[in-house]
Amino acid sequence: MPQRALPYLLLLPATLFLLVFFLYPFLQIAILAFSSPEGFTLKPFQTMTTHWKFGTTLWNTILLTAIIVPIQLVMALAMATIVTKLKTGRNAILYIFTIPLGLSDLAAGIIWLAIFEQSGFLNSVLVGLGIVERPVLFLGYQNLWVIFVAVILAEVWRATAIVMVILVSGMGLIPKEYYEAAEVFGAGPWKRFLKVTLPMLRPSLQTALILRTIAAFEVFAVVVALGGTTLPVLMGETFNWQFALNDRNVAAAYALVILAISIASTLFFLRVLRTPKGATI
Amino acid sequence: MSVATVADVPRPVAEVNAAGKFLFIAGTVLLCAWVLVPIYLLVVNTLSSPQEVSGFPKTAIPSFDFGSLQFFLGFAGVVRALWNSVVVAVLTMILSIGIGAPAGYALSRFEFPGKATFRMLVLMTRAFPLPLLALPLAVMFIRVGLDDTVLGLALVHTTLAIPFAVLITFSIFSGIPIELEEAAWTLGCNRLQAFQKVVLPLVLPGITASAIFAFTISWNEVFAASVLTVENRTLTAFLLQSLSVSPMHLKFAGGAALVLPALIFIFAVRKYLFAMWGIANR
């Protein structure tokens, strides 16, 4: 009897914990977003969607994700390929590549602030080379696109490492014989990458893309560090409604929007990158 | 004559190889610089005096003035925020391994009805923007008296870390052949003894690595920390809150304080990063 019950006993703490701190709060968010003192209502959503910032906020978040994630995918593939090809110094290079994995988004924002601020390193270089005469105020509302670029750079810099780690471990699982066979049939390096590596990497690509896309929708501290509230994003607006505007219901409505696009993108990647039956290694 | 012989040598192939090799090395160096230079620039700013940090133009070599760091550590609330960050991260580490590791062990060693459902629950957490949990939990914590406490925040961070803890410990336990345990049973150990004497020593480094990973998750988390703490701010919450008002040298010293432990942690767990993800993919 204890033998049968053992696995359930071992799972019990984790299950209870996730029920109390994961499922319950999400139900709460859903309830909050549809409630008012008078009962069920769509008012939080109306307040949210009719607010002038909502359209820009949603657009900024989706655009940032749509630019950041593909860049990260390409860079991570390049880094992973380099790492798997390396013979000497592999460990050192690998450690350097994975450093940003341990950094918080706030730290990344501050690091890129050092580069982009008015008396920062970019201005020092530009003035030193004589490209501009006086330091430029990059991170002001007049230069919204520079803030945008800075956020993209900071996010690509920080979060490419996690994609790379997932892809490197995925590449390690591809049998060498497949490459040898492809080589026998005359496939060059590029063709081997396209016809062997990429298809075999499908499960890892799926995991990496899902994780990264969800995280990209949650972009927050980087944007605050670099642009304050000049560049509104969903997570920042959620925070804003919760504290500055003191309306928890609208904050919950924002949270549901983030949740909805996260789930939509997860389902999208699950479907597009599904592994055909019987095709696992 | 000699010109002709040189031309006869199949030079193109060698050239293509050399060019490819050069491109490969250049790309590697560039990517390393891309990662390292921004961190170096932060270090330069941290090791400069406050006047230099707000001065212009910047130099690429720090003056090794500890004025900024002294200002940062002397600033009201910083030391406490640092301490809070450490306490929350340690609590998160203990809770997530204490709760996650048994689940990981169960998933790797037993076949039982409901296993798929549990895995689904864990995987589902990945599809949700978890820091948002802090919003409703803030209300719940006020009701039970956990508001603005390090424990309350640690509970939320544990929710962030548990999916990783379960999947990572699952992959670590799966790497230990069950035959080792079975051998211990036949030699007279009971299940617990076999676990203690055979499995535990083997998995300890891996478990430590995933504990450090949990620590890093908590150490770096910004949103939930800012939502849930008011008086007991962690370092990230403190820095975020003071971003719009604090002088530049405070921000950079704070950023460096966030980065330094992370560098050490990643170095400590570097061997396990790939083992963790290789099987977590499945």
C-alpha cells in the first residue's frame, strides 16, 4: 500500500502549491477583470480599450516581440552552431555566451542605459569621431524610435542566451550518423544545416520560441529603465493601473490581455512546430 | 614558369577554407564582444567617481574611484534591500527544491495514473505570464497577513521557480540508473536508505545547480517584487522604484550589484545548464 501511495505523496506538496499559488490567483484575475461592486460587468475592458494609450501599448508590445524573437532565433542558431563546431576554447566561449542568462531585465536595462544616456558611451564615441557636435538626447520622447531600438538591443542582448542554451542541448541530441549520411549524399554545410539540423531541432525550437515569446510579451523593466513611461508596453500599463491609477479591475483586464496573447502564441507554436508522429529520435 | 606552377596549385579550395575559417573566428570574436562589452561599460561606470559618471565624454578605462559604490552602499535603504533580496532568494531556493525535487523524483521513478495530468499542470505554468500572479496574491496576502513580507514574495518566486525545479530534478534523477537503487535494495537497504546512501550523493551537485538556478530566478525578478513589497523592498524593487529620481551613479552601482552575483552563479552552474534543458525539452 505505501508503495502505491508513494508517488502521490511525493507529488502532493507541488500540486497543492501550484493550486494555491498558480490556479487560484489566475481565477482571481479573471474574476477581477469582469467584476465591479454591482457584480458582473465588462466595464474594466471598456475602460481599458477606450483609453487612448491602449492601442499604442498593445501595438508596441506585439511589434517589439515580432522584431526581438526572430533576431534572437537567428543569433542563437549562429551561436549554437559556433559552439557545436568549436574544438578549442569551447567551454570559455560557452560561458561567455551564457552570461546574460543570469542577468535580470532590470540590470540589462541599466547596462544599455549606460550606453544610450546623454552623457553615455554612444554619445562619447559619436562626438569623439566628430559625427555629431554635441551629445544627443537619445532617450527622450522626441526620439521614440531610438528608445525602441535601445529596448530591442537590450532584450536581444539579454535573452538570446536562453534560446541558445536550449538549441545547443537540442543539437547535442541529433545523431552524428545523420550528418555523415547527408555528407555521403553530397550535402554541403549549408544544406546539412537546412535539411538535417533544422528539422531535427524542431522540439527545441518549439520550446525556445514558446518560452521567449511569452517572456517578450512580459517585457517591463528594460522599458522602464530605458524609456520611463515614454514607451508604454502591456506589463508597464498593468503596473500603472494597479498603482498609479489605483484600479485593480483594469489592471486585471490588462493581465488577461497578456495572458490571451501568450496562450495564442503558445498554441500557434505548438501547432506550427509539432513533431510528426513517429519522427522522434 | 614559376608563375604557372603557382597558378596550378588548387588555390581556390584553400582560399575558401581560409576565408571560412576567418569568418568563423571573426564571428565568434564579434559575438563574444557583443556579450562582454556592455558589461564592461557598466563596470567602468561603477568604478568611476560620481562626477565622472555624469561627466562627458566618457573614457573606456575606469579611474578605480570607489565614490559611486560608497554612495550606493551608504544610500538609505540599499543595505536593507540587498539583505531582503538575499533572504527572499534563499527562501525561494529552499522552498522550490523542497517542493519540486520530490515531484521530480516521483516523475522519474514511478508510473502511475495521473502522471500525465501533473506534467501537464507543470508545463501549463510555462504558458502563463507568471509575474502577473502577484496582482491577486497581493490582496490574498493582506487577508492572511503576509503582505509586504519577504515570505510572501518568496512564495510567489517559488511559483516561478517550481516548474524549473521539477523539470530539472526530473532530468537529474532520470540520469541515475534505477539499477543502482535496486542493487542497494537487494543488499538490504530500504527505499529511504537506498535513496540517502546511493542516489543522494550522486544527484547532490545537480540539485545544488538547480537550487542556484532558483536563487537566480528570485534574485532577478522585478515585477512581482515591486508589486508585493513596500517597506521590505528587494534590490530590484528598490532600483525600479528609484529609477526616475535617483542619480546616474546610483543606478549604475545598483546595476553592478545585480550583475555580480549573477556572473558567479552562472559560472557555478555552467556544467548543468545543458543537462537541464536537454531533457526538459521532452
